[in-house]
Amino acid sequence: AQTVTQSQPEMSVQEAETVTLSCTYDTSESDYYLFWYKQPPSRQMILVIRQEAYKQQNATENRFSVNFQKAAKSFSLKISDSQLGDAAMYFCAYRSAWSDYKLSFGAGTTVTVRA
Amino acid sequence: GAVVSQHPSWVICKSGTSVKIECRSLDFQATTMFWYRQFPKQSLMLMATSNEGSKATYEQGVEKDKFLINHASLTLSTLTVTSAHPEDSSFYICSARAPTYEQYFGPGTRLTVT
């Protein structure tokens, strides 16, 4: 099974500032997908951003962008212009492109936004 | 977007009883659904993969006789916790795999066993 590592249990950011969450993964596959999910206090899992490994261009979704470094097996998430609604637990996840479509999740990073 | 529902959202049951949790894909057909368990402030732990019309595949360490999964139709999977005990208290989340291969998550079910 693939291992996904999030080394930051908690991160704090001032409103309107930028925060970067780190994620590394271990795989021998060449084709796969990477995801960032947000889990707010409601506990509903929300897809934030998705990256396909064969695409070199980093994915962006409004204020959310990733830095995908395939050789380094690194997939960080940058949240720009942080808002109070961004406060949540964020999970990095890996999925093979070919096998059983299971998601492997990291341990999560809790983001606190200070007003 | 694709919607997945779970019912109930919160259930309290007495030790020794069984409880059933439903997961429905509302606007797409899902041949595969997944069941996760999550403890407070922890990550999602995959319990099993539910395939329509066939037996579920359980992850290592998950008791298949305790956590019964039935995927009887392309829009419904159920998880039954049999002979529940307080240690089974947790947050259970399902996800459904759409034809696009993306997974969509239900809102979760909080189970409390007294």
C-alpha cells in the first residue's frame, strides 16, 4: 500500500495570509492521482484540488494551488488569502490510476485561521 | 455535482444490538462504494470496499462478521455493525465511485454505543 505522509499536525495562519501544507508519498507507480481534501467541523469531506501525475502543470482552484514535484514525491498545498472558512482539517490522498481505486490518506493537518 | 447521502447521521444504540447505516448515491450509479472509520482528530481508515452484486473486500484487521456490508443495488450500500460494543463508537463515512472514477463522500454517521 502507498504511504502518504503529512508531517504538520497543525498549522496556524492569519486571515488574508498564505499557508502551505506539506505532503509526501511513496509509490513505485508512474501513473496516479493526488488529492487534497478539506474536512471542516461538519466532517463532510470536500475535494479541494486534484492532480494527475502525468500532468506536469500544477493544478489550481481559485485560492488553492499545489506544488507537485514528481521526482521528489512531494505534493504541497498553498492556500492564499486565507479566510475564516478555510479552517478545517486537510488530508492529502493518493490513488493509483490503474488498480482498485482505493484512496490512501495522510494523517491530516489541522488549519486554524486567526482573525 | 454528485451527491452521496448517509442515513442516519447520528445513531445511539445499546451494547449488544445491531445497527444499520445506509449509503446512497443520489444522482449516479456506483458499482463500487467504500466504507471508512474515523476517530476524532484522526485520518480516515478504510474498512472495506463494497462491490455491487458481489462480496465486499475487507481490509486487514477488519472483522467481516462484525461489519456486514451489502451492496444490493447500484445506488445503495449498507453497513451493519453487529453486536455493537462501546469500542465500536466512531464516525463512519462512505464514499461512492462515480463512472468518472472520482470518489464522492457521504456526510458521515456518528455511532454511539452505550
